[in-house]
Amino acid sequence: MTSACIIIDRDRTIGTVDRRLFGSFVEHLGRAVYNGIYEPGHPTADQHGFRQDVLALVRELGVTTVRYPGGNFVSSYRWEDGVGPRDQRPRRIDLAWHSIETNEVGLDEFATWARLADTELMLAVNLGTRGIEAAVDLYEYANIKSGTSLADARIDHGTPEPHDVRMWCLGNEMDGPWQVGYTDADAYGRLAAQTARALRRADESLELVLCGSSKPDMPTFGAWERTALMHAYEVVDYISCHAYYEELDGDAPSFLASGVDMDRFIEAVAATADQVRAELKSDKMMKISFDEWNVWYNRRFHREDKITDPQKWPYAPRLLEDRYTVTDSVVVGGLLISLLNHSDRVRAASLAQLVNVIAPIMTEPGGPAWRQTIFYPFADMARMSGDVALDVVVEAPTHPTARYGEVAAIDAAATIDSSTGELSVFVVNRSLHAAIDVEIETRGLETTAVAESTGLWDADRHAANTLEQPQRVTARPASARLEGGRLRITVPPVSWTALRMR
Ligand code: AHR
């Protein structure tokens, strides 16, 4: 058995943890909305057509925000199509996902769903095929109380109270050639800044997100951030990061160390933003909204047959329905640890996505809903994280990887709850074969009892939950023990562990 040590010092804080770190994302894509959250004929559907079994799982997952309606979808979306009498809403072709959009669900319905799910709605505006005017109209419809044409239209449509949306994303992945209306950083930066200025004329307190690069390996990564920020720095609050990870060519050790890539990505974006801040002599620190992150078997998706003829595009097809393994859940745990360890800069994040589409929650039409493996680390951290992140020191055996060189086999993050004094520690073991005996040394903190100790691992790291076996992989009690004032735990290979201590 090899051993490791995690040192936690009460005085070494990273900063406060914004609850928006535990956000999610629902796009009009595949079966995320239709036959996902919304299935009017389902036995658990409420009067709005929302599946209550799904809503219960979303609440259990603990997501604090939900980004909507895209994603790639938003870049050719007309938000007006999704409001007003349902029988008059148009059917449209969706250029992003080669599907038919019926518009049965639009802003008002989704805002109702978000309220029922106890989560904050975060809206993305279309800067692909549209621009300032449509964004301001959407703002008027969503946020103005009454007495204007669009606010009164919302009231006539049966939604008397404004949605009061605080966070607005200025487009989506506008550097990606797959995006309808994709463009260069200069053109995007100008349009985003103009849209931000217009929205701010109406409400200075809106929180606005500028699109960063769609992934760290985009050829323009870095230059895109710098140029777009030079245009928009003073009128936006966040720059976005997106990153998806998959096991490539059987390289599980590198895949298990994906958190290292996320660490470097966040640090590079923060450094670029700080350079712009210095150039502009600004007082403001640019926050990061990591508003798309997850494991996604993207290569598999690109091999799937695409239907080219729009006459044959389907309604709510099964798209991006990745089945997540134990290994995937440990990677997701590592990504959550990376987010928490950068919570001074990352003030919002969205697990992409929520239901059916690269999702922690799966559903079968007319049938059950179940938790995928990645549900567990997310739910653990959302539930157990305190409000202050602590800067942990990890001393661990090395884990050799082809992509990142030698990294630590153990990664960890910790928080303290400033009102109860409870300490939470989150640990992943990236090693494929070694169980590791971990000692957690606390300084300036006395731990008197283990209040909660849970985790996820399996003898078969490829095990997954499916319709046939929805409970194949579930949370397990972890083996944390207090010995002579020191906390010890043995973490199995490829495992996630979450602890809460008094
Ligand atoms: O989440 C799936 C897709 O990934 C989103 O639509 C897009 O923004 C990203 O490329």
C-alpha cells in the first residue's frame, strides 16, 4: 500500500465559494428538453408537462443555476418563436443539431421549470444570426415588470411576474466554425461590447458573460480572449471557458488526470484577462464562468451518421447520450476539484449538460429516470461544500501520464463552512491499480468526528448505470477514521471520496 498526505491549514484560504459553481446547462438538443425534462404523457408529468421524477433528481443533484437555451442551438434561435399560444408557435429547422424544433417549450415554460427545480435561470442570447435588438427585446420580455409592449405580451401569455434573469451570456462559442454565424475575435468583441452596453443602459446590475474560446486547443486560444476582452473588458463581468474530456486511444492515465488540463486552462485564461486589465489600467478583476464542462465522447459523436436532408430531420432524437462509467465519474470529480481550487477566479460554472444529453440524469420515454455515475461526485460536492475554499497541499506518489508528464496520483480540495465550522474534503485517486492510504493533517482546525464519508469506485472501472441496471453503481460508504486526532482514509484505485468533518 502506498501513502499520501493532505495538509489543510485553516489560515490558507483561496476565497469564498460562489454557489453558482454548481450550475448546469439545458440546451434544446436531442432529448434534453423534449422527452427529457418535458414529457406531457409521462405518468409523473405535472400540469405543465414536466416530469416530476426528473425534477426530484435535479433537486437531489443540487444544481444552483441552469444555462439555457444553448449552446450551439442559441446561435440561430429566435426566442420569440418560443413564447405565446403554443398552437401558434412555428416548427423550425434547427441548424445546430439537424433536428426539428417545435417550440412547445420556450422561455416562460423553462423559467417555470427552473423555479420548480430550485435553480437560477441564466440566459444566452443569439449573437450568431441576430444581435443587439433581439437581445434587448428578450431582456424587455424577460425582466421588465409591465407597461411596455414586450413586458405586457409576457403578461398576456400568462406570466405576470418578470423572470428577473441576472446572468446573460453574450452568444456561444463564437470562434467555432461549427457555430452558425461564427466570426473573428475583433468582430465578436465589438458586437458583444455593443450588446453589453445596450443591456446595461436598461439595467447596470446585469451580470454579463463574454465568450472565450470554445476549447483550450482552438488555434486562436489566447489571442481570441485578449482581443475580445480589449473590446469588452469594462462592460462584462465574466469570460467563459468550455472544456470537454474523453479517454483518447485507450490512454486512461492521462484521462484520469484531466483536472491538470483544466487547472492550466483556467490559469491561462486568468493570466490573459489580467494582462488586458494591466493594459487597460482597469481596477476590475475579470471573473471566469466555466459554463460548459464535462466528459464527452465527442469523437464517437462525430462518427455518428448525420442526416443531411432537412426534410428528414427528426424531433427529439437520441443525440450525445453518453453512458458514463466509474472512470468518467472520477474524472468529473477531478474537474470539480479543479473548479473548487480556482474558486477565487471561477465564480460560476455549468456542468454540461443536465438531462439525457451528456448528462448526469437519464430518462426513458414513458419509463424511469436514473442517475449516471457522474451524478454522485457532483451531488456530493454541491451538498457538502462550505462557503470558503482552503488551499490544500498534497504529497502523493506520482502518476505518470503521456499528456501531462508525472502528476500526483491524489488530487484534493477542501472547504470550510464558516457558520458551522465543518470541514469538507474531496479526494480523487487517479491511480489505475494502487489503493492509497491518505492521512489528512489539519492545522488550526480540530476535527472531532466524521459526519459524512462517501465515495464511488468499483472493481470494474468500466461499470455504468443503464435502463436495465439503473443502480449498478451507487455511492458507497468511505473508510474515513479518526486515529489519535489524525484523519485517515484508504482510497481505492480510480475512486472519488467526499468527507465532512465536525
Ligand atoms: O454541450 C454540447 C455542445 O458543446 C454545445 O452546444 C456547444 O456549446 C459545445 O460545443
